[in-house]
Amino acid sequence: MSHFRSAAFSGISAVILLATLTSCTSVQVKLGWKVLLDRTPVKSIEARLPQGPAIAPGEKSPLVVTFTEPDGRILTTEGAGAGKVMWKELNVIASVVTVNNKKGVLTLASDPRLSDGKIGHVTITVPSHPDLRAELDVPVRYNRKYAANFSGSSGMDGSTGMDGTDGTSGSSGSMDPDSPSPGGDGGNGGDGSSGGDGGNGGNAPPVQVRVALRAGIHPLLQASVSSLEKQSFYLIDPQGGSLTVIADGGPGGSGGRGGRGGRGGSGGIGTPSGSDGHSGSDGHDGMSGSPGSGGLITVTYDPQAKPYLGVIHLSSRYGPAAVFREETVAALW
């Protein structure tokens, strides 16, 4: 047994040691898993977005940088590029979009007012190769499927009932033919307690949606979605984009499971043997909570936006039907 424990401990230690070593850059380079650019000749550099050239508000997009060596061999960055070049060897500067310099991921803020009318731009340089430089424009697109969720909170699940205690075993009697005595009866098991009821789901607040049209060769919808506590803005391309506004009532919590009844104790051995105790009753499961009420969604839209209302989807489960109002809505920003 001690030999087995020693071997197992040695195996675990080897795994920990390997994990520690492979986290060290120098070891990764020696193993051929990574390369150092200051030791690698490179003649050109190029940057691209593998998921497409554009990015939408609220999205993330991985960046891949490709290097070409003088002999034509290609090196790519780690992460989405699945290559050997480490991001810490590059200097990435971005405008409009932001960049995670440790992972090579671009992010565009979800508020379209911050990027409206602008084009993102990324510049990549290599400190170990001052002559290398890559530039990349990142257009902003608005044909994303957006969602604005104002739903009520979920109800708390009910607590689980306590299990009943097991009955005690009966005392032993005598089975001696000359002096027999009965065994004692086993004790009854305790009843399990009932599970707690689930909490009710929260109510969704009333939600106001305002929609204006930005006319042009490629029309876009401006939308504002707000409750008393928050407001969000969206810029939607009707050609492929959409906005779903959700104000569902929160689901009720699940009822807690009833506790198990305790087992009856065994009758004691004797002449005659004692009777087994009765098992306790299982507790009842708790009742599920009721769902909350959905919020009233009111959509106020400009007459020019009416032909594009099909890209606005609404959900108010357990709530009233949405209200639509047509009136002049000026540009939202």
C-alpha cells in the first residue's frame, strides 16, 4: 500500500512539475511550442480578423497576425491564430475599438453612440523588428441580432426538508429454551419534514421603446429601450439585424424536496423476536412559486420607421399585450 501511495504521489508531482515548466516561456521555446521574434528573421507582417472584417457594438473579435520568414515559412500569433508567436512580443494600439494585449481580442463598446460614423483602426508593431508594421481598418456593422432583457428575477428555490431519524433497534431477548424472553420492538422512524415552498418570480417593469429612422441609401433604425432603472441604445441595420425586447415575468422558484422518512428500527432477537418499527412518512415536496407579471412594453415609432418594425420583436410573458404608438420621433442622438 505504501508503494502504491508513493507511486501515485510521484505521478501527481510529475504532473505539477510539467505544468509549472510548460508555463515558463523559456521551456516552451525549447520544446518548440513558442518562438521568440528577436531570434527569428521576419520579412513581412499582416493582420486580419478571422471572423470577418467588421465588428458590431457589444461584440468581441479575435485578431490574428501572420509573419512571413525569408524562406517563406509562416508564423502566426497564439490564440485564434493557434500559432507560436506570443502576444506579449507585439505592441497593439487601437482606436474606436479596444484591444486585450494579452489575448489579441478586439472589443467594441455596446453603446452605438460611441462608434457611430467612425471606423476602428488597429496598428501592430514589433519592438524586436522596428521595420515591421501592420495597419488594419475595422469597419462597424449594425446587422447584429440584439437583445434587451428587462425580465423579472427568478424566485428562490424552496429549502429541502429534513430527513426523519431512523428508529432504534429493539433490545435482545433470550433464545435459551430453558429461559426464553422476547426481543424488544424496534423504534419507529421519524417523519421527514416537508420541503419549503419556492419563492414567487419577480415582476418585470414597464418598458418604453422609441424608434426613429435614419434615412439614406442604407437606412438604419435608431432605438432607445428604457425602464425606470436603465436605458440602452441600439443602431440596427434592417438588412439582417433585429432587436428583441424581453420583459417577461420571472419564473417561480422550485419547491423544495420533502425529507425522507426514517427507517423503522429492527426488532430485537429473542423468543419471540421483537417487531420491526414502522418507517416514518416522507415529507411533502414544497409548492413551486408563482411566476411574476410581465411588463407592459410601449413602442413609440416615427411614421418613417413603420415599414421596418418587423425587425423589432417583443416578449412579455405573463404580462399585457404591447402597445404601439405612431408619432414623430426625432433623432435619438
